[in-house]
Amino acid sequence: MGRVIFVTVRRPSRKAWRVGLVLTVAVLLIAGSSLFVGGYLPTIGKLQPIRTADTQENRLALTFDISWGEVMPDLVLDALKTAGVRATFFISGPWASKHQSVVKRIVADGHEVESHGYRHINLSNYSADIIKDEISKAHQIIKDITGRDATFIRPPNGDFNDTVIQVAGDLGYSVVIWGTDSIDWKNPGVDYIIRRVLTKAQKGDIILMHASDTCRQTHLTLPTIISGLKERGFELVTLSELLSSER
């Protein structure tokens, strides 16, 4: 009879197992990142909104959302006028209807007016037909007041999915969210908002701020934010101007 040979197989140590797991995850992440092309995520067909501009110029855009408010819009406009800076305002349809004089002031002051949709709802929860209706109603209101067609839309809450982006595109819109969120909507303190924006702002950035009454500190931050950005060599322009300088 031949000899029977017993082979002992040792289980890898816990440390070796962890190292192997980390290496595996790293390989998968590297492989996944190579799939990112243009405006799409690694998941094929996943549409993405505009977050920043790919520009070689030292430019960025201050953008303000308004869905409600009687006081803050004018305070923000006053601060921008004093600083000699033009910005972009994303306004909702119902607010625009009730505050047409403020909308006209935004335009007269040289700022850009774009769409924030109609109702302040998460559009990704709705069908294509409802999304189309929400965008179209806001579009007509803005056009009736300003005399021009808005071409950018920031969906309420920055919420989007493929359907939102596709429907907006069919209506002639580009969906825009932001690169830097000032967090002014949380009212975290004037110093915090200033520090956050000046720390995070970079070339081609689209900075999210608000001019609604619930954001009570925004206008107080603007003089320091604007002067700080200019000291860093940034030119503050409208969204259209920023995107027109893309490579």
C-alpha cells in the first residue's frame, strides 16, 4: 500500500485577510475611476448636471436661489451692488410672480435670472410629464417678466435623476447644481460661511448661496467673501460668462 500523506492547510491570519481585502477594494476603485468619461458616472448612462466650469481662467460664479422671501432678496442685491459684482439668481415661478419688481431689479442691476422650477419639490419623484409641466410653467413666468428665455435650471434641493436632466434638455435647459455649497441655508454663523467659501472656492467654481428670508446671514457674509475672493485673484462673473470660458 502507498503512504497516506496529510497536508495541513493554514488559514490566513486576520491581518493578512485585511490586507488582501484593502488591496482588492483599491484595485476595484482604480478600475472604476478609469470608466469615468465626460459627464457620465461609471454607471453607464447616468447623466450628470453641471457642477463647475472647466476653464483655465481664474473665474467663478456666485449663484443665489430664491423660492420665498420679502426682505433678504433686496439685502443681497444691495450687497452685490455695493461690491460691484454681478451674479446669477435661480428663482422659482410662484415667487417671481409675486415679486416682479424684485425680478426686474435683478435684471436692471446686471445679474442673470435663471430657473429654480415651479413648486419646491424633488423632481426626481415625479414622472416626465409632471417634470415638464413644472419647468415649463416657471419658464413662461420668467420670460413674461424678464423678456428672455432662461436656459439653466437648478432643480429644488439640487435633486435630479436621468429623467430630470433629459426632460430639461428637451426643453432647452442645462441642469446646474454647484461645486461649493456655502451652507448659508443652515445659518451656521457669518464667520463659518465666510471661512467655508474662501477655503473651498477654486477656479471654475459655482458657489451656492441663497437670497430667501430663511437664510438670515447671507448678506452679512458677502462683503468679506467678495473681497476675499478678489484678493485671491478671482474674477466674479455670471454663470453664462463662466461657462462660456470653458476649454
